[in-house]
Amino acid sequence: MWHTLLDFKLGNEKFARQLSQEYLEILPTKNTLFPHTHEILQYLISKEYKVHLITNGFEKVQWRKLENAKIHGYFSNVITSETACCLKPQKAIFDFAIAKAGCCYNQGIMLGDNLDADILGAMNAGMDTVFVNHIREETDLKPTHTIYHLKELENIL
């Protein structure tokens, strides 16, 4: 929040800390998901895929978000940047996730909607990628696959 406030020429550190605290309290209560989230997670589980989550979020906040959205039971592992001690797009968080999953890079695929953190990060780690381009963002990156809504994942996996 500090950097965001500075962008608006508001250099109030106390306010930034308060805003950050309130944001982290409110964020996990929001449970709106992208269309077809539950259906695609159920599809993946029914096809015996192991589903893991890699997030730049805090452990406590992420678990509350997953529980409030009623999707916490779908994931074999939830890897947070807090636990991994690094952030996407750093290769180290992908290495941590692959080790936690007990597999190799060629056995996994990264599904994400953020070109830098998810797609470029996974590509730099040597993983296949599925870019979920909900907003039809133009990019020079070449993900392995690009889809525009989650239901399309059934055509790939």
C-alpha cells in the first residue's frame, strides 16, 4: 500500500499500514471466482490430475480465501510465497512447488492469468503453460496454450 499511496503523492506511512491491515482482513472474505472454477476443478480431480496452487499470498490469508470460496479441498498442495520464501515469477518458487508435488517439470503444467508472475515465471522454470486470458490481453509471450475461459481447459487436458 505504501508504494501505491506514493504513486498518488500520499506519503502517509501510518495510513498505508492501516490500509494494508484492513485490506488483508477484507480480502479473504471475497469469494467470487472466475466462471466455471468449480466445474473445472471437479473435472481435473475426476481425471485424476493432482492440482496444486502456487500463490504470492500470505499463508493465513490464502487459506481463508480458499475456504470462503469453498475450493480448499481441491488442492493437494498450496504453496505460498510466505512458505517458499520467494515470489512468482522467481524460479525458486516453482522449484519448491515441483519438489513439494514430488514430480518433474515435464509432468506439470502451470495454469495462470498473470503473464509475468504465472506464465513467464513457469516458462523460465521450464514448465508448459496455459494462459487464461480472461481479458484478451495482447502479448508477445508464447505460452504453450492460451484459453479465454476455464471451461476450455477440458479441450487441452
